[in-house]
Amino acid sequence: MRGKIMGLLFLFSLWLILFSPIRAEEVLAITNVKIVPIIGNDIEKGTIIIRGEKIEDIGPNLSIPVGAKIIDGQGLIAYPGLIDGYCQLGLYEIGSIQATIDYRETGRINPQVLATEALRPDSMHIPVARSNGITAALVAPSGGLIAGRSGLIQLFGWTPPEMVIKAPVALHVELPAARAGFRRQADQPAEGSRLLNEVKNLMDQARWYEKRKVAASKNKLIGLPEFDEKLEALLPVIHGELPVMISVHSANDIRAAIQFVQDQKIKAIFYGVSQGWMVAKEIAQAGIPVVLASLHQLPPSWEDGYDALYRNPEVLHKAGVKIAFSSSSASLAKELPYHAAKAAAFGLDKREALKAVTIYPAEIFGVSNLMGSLEKGKLANIVLAEGDILELRTQIRHVFIKGQEMDLSSIYDDYLEKFKKRYEKRNK
């Protein structure tokens, strides 16, 4: 009897799948809104038509499709969702609880590690960042010489695969950070060249490993090499299919990294680049894009000046380097727009600062066909703000990821209500 019931339930489920009407894609129209598309001129009063996950049309004086849900954007400004160029969202929760930290592997050499496999979709930091206009982020591993591979995620989804936009994005190589206090430039340790030579030797091993595999496939007398997951993970790098993101900070190490990239003939992205302003022209000539580390830090050398990190983006941009900003955090990922704002306050053109949290990271990570600007055919990752999105006082009113409106509540709202009640109780 039980078997018959289970069989009937299975047939009923199959019938629902095969014969239920297909739900039409939802259509949404954001009207009367100022549009900052990033690519092209601003539209003072326009409409954005969203069908399903994508922007169907954008511009002034558009006809609104029949049956579309309408959001009146009067008094609001539409921006593309912001992209964090480097963070640990979903990999880091509470610093004092080791079980909630999962961006670092044991050992020094871990090219096979993929950060998105450890992602926590229920991280409390994700809705906080999302509520401040951030819709995508590069989540990166850290630790050792080769930390692993990063992935680009959207800040919404029930499972890690649902959140992943692209993975892997880059292989991460970490040189020593030049942040151990205010030391003279001449006193900074020159370890970069030695460590990069170690990476070179690993890549040479990967090349030999692949040659042995190819030779074995052509000649049955030659045995296949023993499978090596670390060397396998390096193969896309040596073929130029996967860039290396090198965490590099001092001017000397930046020069060594440029030489390493050119000698190895690989694609690269630099991260950190605290003293990039010293070698900006060399980075530009090498054609290597830069993801800047958090600007909430002190410069690595007292000789650089207190404002060295704030001036750095403008000097790099002026030299012709493509730059992107990052929060370099999880709990402070929400502050991404304010890194761009700091750079703008110290000379970087404000529109360039905005591009460095939208279209430039999209181009650097190879997803500019999907996001980074408000254009027809791109994903409807849209932020509606009451003012300039880089300003601290600006309120975010709506956030859409793939055309779906996000709940902007977070743990901060819970804290606000909690302490409001406490205040009211004490002041009765």
C-alpha cells in the first residue's frame, strides 16, 4: 500500500513539472529616476525596464510594458551595484571564534584551494554590505605563499553555487606586507624576489608535469606522472587562462613582481600596492591592473607621508593604471564606497572613483559583459540611493540583484531596535 502511495505521489509530481504553466518573467519599471549608467552620459530623468534577471531597456521617455510593476524613483539616483575587489565576505564571521574563519588553509602552497567552496551564504556580514549598495565581491583566500584561488560572488543566494558568478577568478600569491610599523624605506625587507623565484620553480615543475603527460599520451612506453592536484591547479596559469593576483606592497617588491610576470609570460593583477605611487609608470607600462587594499591603514613607511595611501589611487590612475577599490575585509565590507570617496578627496576624479567600484573591477575580473554599468542586456544589479553613493550620509533605498529586490534589513537594524527600547525604558 505504501509503495502504491509513493508511486502516485511521484506521478503527480512529474505531472506538475511537465504540465504546469510556465510562469512569465516578472517585469519591473523604475521610473522618474536620475540614472548614472557609468558607461555613457547621465540621464536626468529616465526609466529602467527590468525583465527577469536583466535590464531590457534604459533611457528617457520609455514606454512601460503592460502589467509591469512600477517603482517611482522620484528624488532617487540609480547606480550599478558596487563590486568589492577583494574581501572575505562569507569566509570570516567572528574573529574570536576560529570555527567561523575559513579563508586560510594550513601550509604555504595551496593552489588547489577554491575560496568559494568554503562560502557561508548565511554570513551576517553579507546583508550589511548589501544594504550599502554592494552587490558583488571577490572573495579571496589568504595565508602562505600561494593561498589558493578566489571567486566572484553575488551577495544573494541560498547556497554557495547559487551565489557564484565566476570561479576561479585568480590564483593568489602573497608577498610580505610592508606594514610592520613606520620604518624607513631603506629598512624594508627585500623578500619578494626570493619568494617569486620559489613560485617560478613551482611553475617550471607544472610545465614539466604537463610535458610528461603529453608525452605519455603519445607514447605508451612512457608512464603517466602521478596525479598532482597542486601542479594541475597551476596549468591554467601557465597557459594564460587564469591570472595571478599578487599581493605586493613595497616599491622594490612591485618591480620584482613586474619582472616575474614578464619573464613568465602570464596574466597578472596586483593587490595592495601601498607604494605603487613610486613605480606607477612601470606598472602602467606593464599593463597590469591594480586592486587597492583598504585605505583604513597607515602607510608602510613614515617617509611616505601620512596621506600616501590616499594619494596613491590618483597617482596610479594618472599614470594610466586601471584601478579598483576593495574593503579587504568582511565586517567592514560595507565601507567599500568610502575608500573610493577618500581617494576622491585626495585628488582622484570623482567619476573615476565611481568607476573603480563598478565597471573597472568588472573589467579586471572579466565580467564586464554582465555587470559594472547600467546597460541593456546586463544583469539588473541596481542601487537606488537618495544622493551620491560615495557620500557617508547617503541613504540606500532599494537594491536589486539579478532583478530581484533585496531586503535591506540586517543585524544593525536589530541592534538599533534593541538599544532604542533600552533608551526609551531608561528615560520613561
